[in-house]
Amino acid sequence: MRRIILITGGQRSGKSGYAEKLALSLSPNPVYIATAHIWDEDFKHRVKLHQERRGPQWTNIEEENNLTACNIEGRVAVIDCVTLWLTNLIQPYLSNADGIKNLDQIRDMAKKQIDMLSSKDATLIFVTNEIGSGGTSTNPMQRRFTDLQGWVNQYLAQMADQVVLTVAGIPVKIKG
């Protein structure tokens, strides 16, 4: 049953909807691991829309940081999303003066959690963002986060059995 699927794309490209449909095609009762931290009313509304789209067949787990704490053995699980999870992981390492400190340490922590999670007998559907497809930011913190996201996306894509890019709601198979 061990399988890794990576779904990537831009913001509002249809990634989550595609991941949810895929999970339901693989299991009548999938797991949804929500990594979002709710910062404001707009984001709270986005989370509510995601929740309303899923029905009672889903097991919902809210986990902002420690993905390895989730019990997913023998299950199909959607991890939505890697970008928000990384945002949560960097919070203790932020400094107004220097931006993101210890980027290598954060990347290593993320890899360790991904390795532990992917060693479980489960089908994992990771949802992530392609934030590096635009221009290069003038903000050093944004550039460092884009680097971190890109490295983690590459790591996931290398280990994934299948990679799908969503563009304007259309899934495009990249790998597998």
C-alpha cells in the first residue's frame, strides 16, 4: 500500500480539490491532515470552504507541525499543504533582522518528518505550492522561504511514485 503522490501547482489551481477526489477514488474513508494555522478571518473562511467540500467519510486531523504524530497506517491520507506546514515550522526561526535563520536545520527537520511519515504503510497525497515559478522577490525572507519550499518540493518529487501539476483546474501528470 505504501505510495507517495505529490500534487503541486499555483494558488487556486485546483490542487486540493484534485487531491480530495483522488483520495476518495482510492479509499471510501480517507484521512485529511490539515496543516493550516488560521491567521485571520479571510483564511478562516478559506478553511471553512475546504471543510464544507469534504463529507463525513473523511477523518480530519488538524496538525500544524508534527506530521509524524498522525496515525495513518493502512490509510489513504491527504496532507494539505506542505507550504503551510513549512510556514509553521519556520516560525521559531524567524528574526526581524535576519529573516529566516538556520534554513538548513529547518530543511533537515522537514526531510526527517517526511521520511518518517513516508515509511508508514499508507498512501500519502502531498499537496504543495509552486511558489518559485514567479519572479525573484526583493525580500530576502521571501527568497529564503522560496528556496526552502523548492528544496522540499524536489525532495518529495524524487521519492514520489507520481507527481501531478495542476494548471487552471486541470491535472497534468509529470511523473508516474
